[in-house]
Amino acid sequence: MPINVLMPALSPTMEKGNLAKWLKKEGDAVKSGDVLAEIETDKATMEVEAIDEGVLAKILVPEGTADVPVNDLIAIIAAEGEDVSAAAAGGAPKAASNGAAKPDAKPDAKPEPKADASAANQNTTPGGGHMGYERVNAAPEGAQPGGAPQASTGGRVFASPLARRIAKQEGVDLGAVQGSGPHGRIIARDVQAAKASGATQAPAAPQAAEAPKAATPAPKAAAAGGAPAGLTTDQVKGFYAKDAYEEVPLDGMRKTIAKRLTEAMQVAPHFYLTVDCELDALMKLRETLNGSAAKDKDGKPAFKLSVNDFVIKAMGLALTRVPAANAVWAEDRILRFKHAEVGVAVAIDGGLFTPVIRRADEKTLSTISNEMKDFAARARAKKLKPEEYQGGVTSVSNLGMFGIKHFTAVINPPQSSILAVGAGEKRVVVKDGAPAVVQVMTCTLSCDHRVLDGALGAELVSAFKGLIENPMGMLV
């Protein structure tokens, strides 16, 4: 029986991917563990491995194809002993007919779950099973035309504030949307999926048929007024002469950054706390520790600590000293963590990664330093695994190397805070009633007010400042 190769979900939030390159050709023998193709996600290029043996009978999606939906059929493998040409001829039409039957064939509604289940099973391992992820397909299931009408029964609809706002702007009837959030709650992604699938109204009374018409002008008015909908591409281009610019298509990373950080500013109520940290003691300790590092036969030291390594460690310890701040928002509850997970922004061409230092409170400065060097190198090569840059409670964004004295950063969901670190510079301060020159670094913590109140955020920043100014506390 032919084996279907599906577009895998390489992270829990992945909905589409680019098929960058096939590493096997039609007719090539395939063994379990062989790399079949390279898939580009919004953050990285990852390999897809085969879990079955046979012959690659047919490639259905050519390399270079962009935005291939998760679970789409991309190739067919003929099992051992199976006729390759028969497998190639029999697999593709079957997949096409299944896809064509979904919109209009109600009698096929019952067999569909079996097909979906088998697709999910087929995809578990080639789609990243070696990375420990299960098949996650929440967004495509956000609104199902077949099941939506039952939801519109006049009962209470549970939806997040953002989901309600988007539904109002787009004319989407929340009663016709199936929620994928906690306890079936409708979240923004569900409304967007419902709009994309066309399930924007419940087939109820005749008045309901006119409601979308009345609601339709609202998004246009909002867009024209500069509300959350924003300007359309044509409206923006209309402000400029055609020869004044060139158009740069958005890649997956830029789209994801734009979407997630826009949502972060709309959903997470930010507030900011700024402190000045004296660095003199830290710089002396850093020099001492780097000078004592063991060297290999080529004279290369085992580690070389940066100021950022101390910042990461201090943030990790501060979170454990203020455990109520070591938490994230989860719609209907707060998740409080046992250890500190600190993300670190790494700039790359066209975007950034935020690899996460796990258990930063427990790791030594040298371990953190070496981990960050490895993360930064693989981030710039786009070779990080999803589990290495997802999650985290807080992040550190350091622009001090560019001479930036002070800035505020946008929280990276689902995290609850982010620390913006400026440059260390000599400043004149008053000590014991007399002027003195010290090295000072300005840091600003952006806090999610749903998780951290002002006093709690101040307690966290104070703990961080204390560790930076008394760095010996990070060694014991």
C-alpha cells in the first residue's frame, strides 16, 4: 500500500511551510531515518526524515513551493515489493479527490475523521516526531462549516476580548465559530480561521442574513479611520510616487514577527520600569573570571564571559527570588514556573531569534556563556530547533553594543516580561555627598500587567539590580 508523505508541522503553531529542497529524487530508495526534504518554517530550515522503507514513487510538491499547508500531501512512497508506477499513479488522484470532496459532498462527512486520523498518524514522526511534538492543527480546525451552526443556539459564547473585537470588525458571527482555546473558548486565531473559511454567519433567522451586510461597512470605516485594521497595501502605496520605492515581499519570519508583536501590543497591557545599574564591581569580577579561565593546548580559553551573560544569570536568579513574577498568562489562569527560563534576542538578517536558556537560575556563568555562543551561531545559520526558541518566561534584549542608552522592548508572547538593556557608560553620580564617576547601565523592564502589577514588577527589577551591582551573589 502506498505511503503518503504529508507536509509536517515542525512546531505547535505552524500552519504552512515552504518546501525548500528535495534531497531524494523520484525512484530513489528510501530507508527509515533518511532525510527526504528541507522545510522552511517562519524561523528555521529543518529536515524531514522518512519513517518507512521503500522507493520515492512521486513528488507532488516541487521544491521551491511556498506556503504549503500542514498535512497537504507532498510525496508518495511505494512500500517494499510494491509496483512503483502503480503507487505513483494511484496515490495522487486519491489525494485530489479527497480534497475536492470536502466542500460539497455531505455524504462523505462521516468517513472524514478516519482520513484525518490516519493523516495525523502518518505525519507524527516525519513532521517532527523526533523533536517530541505531537500533531497540532488548531488553526485549521478553528471553524468547521459542518459543525458551526450547532454552536449558534442562543447560549452564552465564551470568547477572548481580542476575538470579540476582530469578530465585530470582520462581521464574523461568534456563534458560528468553534473555539480551540481553554475549555472551548474562542480566541483570535479561531475568528481569523472562520473568516478565511467563509463561516462568517450562522444560518439562523432571516434577520441574520442581513446582519453581515450591516456589519460590512464597519471594517472599512475602521480602516479609513486608522483603527486596528490599518491601511491596505493600495492605500499605503497611494501616498508615494510609484518610482520612489521598491517592493520587498514578506518572508515567513517577517510575517510572524509582525503578527505576534502586533498582537502582543494589542492584547498584553504593557507598563515599563527603568533602573540604572552600576557596573564597576561586575566589570572587575568579569575581568578576574575571564583571566582565570582554563586554556586548551591552542591557548583558547574555556569561556569568555560577556556583560550579557551576567545579565541573563541575574535575570534568572531574580525570577526565582520573586517567584510570583516567574509566571505567564494563560487566558483563564496564570502558569507559575519552578525554574527560570530566560530568552535572549539574537539579531539575524531580516529578523531575530530568541533562544531560551533553560534553568538559567541553576546554570553557571560559563555554561550560560557557552550556550549563548552556540545558540547565536546556529540562529544566524537558521539551524535552531523549535524547542530551543519557544517558551520562556522573560527575555533579554541588549542594544548596548550599538551605543543605545535606553529603549523599551515589546513582550514576546507567551512571556510576561522583557528586559531592554542599554550601553554601559561612565556617568557622574553623587556618592557620600560627593561627585563620583561610575560605569552605569540603564535597563527597562516591560511587564504584562495581567501577570505583574507595579509593585511586583518593581520587586523583580530591584532584585535584578541588586545582583548586577553585587555580582558575587551570582557565584554562590
